[in-house]
Amino acid sequence: MINQYLIESLDVPHSEVALIVAYGVTVDRHYLVDPGDRIVVLLGGGCCAVDL
């Protein structure tokens, strides 16, 4: 399950999370994470930085 501790272990405050995406599909915090899963956590209220 994606929970606040997993998200916070990446130095992302769970209170800032706007959207969680797994393999291109929006999921909630009850998504069961398996080793190797590709998870994207999008933050609300700001712009994203992209390295080109």
C-alpha cells in the first residue's frame, strides 16, 4: 500500500500529494506496491521542474 511513510521516505510531504500514478493510471493510497512498480507522485500547488 502506498502510505505516508513510503512517500515521506522520498522526502515528499504526504500532505502535498495531489495525484499518484502507477503505470499511467491514477491510483489511490490503497494501491499495493510491488517491487519494480513505476510510481509517479505529483505535488499540488506548484510547477514541476524537468531536466532536459
